Amino acid sequence: MKYCFLVFLFIVLSCTQRKNGSVDNSQKAVQKVIVIQPLGSFKKEQAQRVFTEIKTINPKVVLRSNISFPENSYYKPRNRYRADSIIKSLKNNIGADSIIVGLSNSDISTTKNEIKDWGVMGLGYKPGKACVVSDFRLSVKSKNQQFYKLVLHELGHTAGLPHCKIKSCLMRDAEGGNPLDQEKSFCKDCKSFLKSKGWQLI
């Protein structure tokens, strides 16, 4: 009788643990709201296009009206904006359940190693609440396609992804160039990671 009770207790505890485990997994898979924030005179139709494309991977996306660049982000010597300053400002304007991406037509830069003002296409911290992208350095021929890949790249960083060594992966390090036309999609490992974060990727 005592043996039967112990077996019954073991089965109940196993089922409870399994149930709790499944709840934890589903909570991990909930993706945060993506807030799209156009900066300066960023074109409305371009922002709308990004909004529509992002909706295919996350229905919880919000498109805000244009706002000015943060005052302290302008770098006068090179007539461009500091990406790190933009990110610091943007992350204070969203809730805990959100990620914000700033969209810029103007050139942006950051500090890289010993270079104080390094021009970049985008910047996002890993993980983080905010990122910023610019189309200033993109190819004229495929600007729209490249821009969306760039948005996905920086959002990937905010989700926690590092740069990827696979040349065709969207998380590839640009290394000062523009390899976006060579990037096709997220590689298997990067895609698996993002799916675990709730991204609706095929």
C-alpha cells in the first residue's frame, strides 16, 4: 500500500513539473511589442513599408509619428547624428514590454575601438530595448530591401543575437562595408534563437 502511494505521488509530481515547464516555455516565446519611430524628416511611405514588413514577423507592432532627433545626438563636425545618443533617448520612451527602432535618412555614427566617430548603417545593443538604422549608406538600387534587412539585423541584436560568421546570414558583421545584398535570411541557428523569442519566422 505504501509502495502504491509513492508511485502515485511520483506520477502527480512529474505531471505538475511537465505542466509548469510548458508554461515557462510559452512565456519565453512571447515577443515584445516593436515600436517603429521615424526620426527627423524620415519619409512616411518608407516608414509605412517597414511597418507592413515587420507585421509579418510580429503582429504587435506600432508605427509612431516622426519626432526630432535628440538635441544632444547631433555631431556638428561631420554633420551627422550619434547613434548611441539616439538609442539612449529612445529607450526612455517605451514600456518594459517593448522594443523601439529609430529610422533615419541622415547619416549616423558611433565610437568604435579607438575611432571616435565611426559611420554606421545601424546600431543595436545585445540585448537591448532600442536600436537605430539609417539608409544613408545603402545601395540606391536595392535601398528598400537592404533597409528592411538592416532593421531585422539590429532588432536581432536587441533580442540577444551576436554577429554571425555565416556570410549569407542577416546577422553578419558588415565590418565597415555593405554586404547586405549577399545576406539572404537568418541562418538556422539565428532563426531558431529568434523563434524562441517569439519571432514568427518561416
